[in-house]
Amino acid sequence: MSRVNSEKMRDIKIYTTNWCSYCNFAKRYFDEQGQPYEEINIEEEGISREEMMKIAGGMSVPQIVIDGKPIGGYDDLMSLVRAGEMLV
């Protein structure tokens, strides 16, 4: 996984549902970092989990995509943060 450059804004998409607490944790992380993101609520958009798998690489929520590269869910995001690879 390549290091995320902190000098530019990233293109971040977070695939969420209304009831997902981990989705809220991921959004809170990016909010605290001052990093904008696009939230795509799969329930409101009518995106099936199978479609999300094709788009984002996973069926659970949240699914986070940074600069077109799926990184996984909230736990994966926090692993990158702990490893120093998620600098925003």
C-alpha cells in the first residue's frame, strides 16, 4: 500500500448505510482531519452489496475508496493510520 501524500486533498468516497456505526467512525475520522469526502449511502442510492463489491472491493460497510483505490473498511483505515500510511 502506498503512502498517502498529506500535501494534497485526496479523492475519498465512503460507501455507507444509515445504521452503520463504523461508517460514522470513518466519517468522524476524516472530519477531524479536515479531509473532505463523498458519502455514498448504498440504501438511499439503491446500490446492492454485489454492485458495491464491484465498485469498492467489499460487501460490508463502510467501504472506503481513496484516489480510486479501495482500502477496505474502518478497521483497515485505522490499520493504515497506525502504520503511518494514512496521512491526511
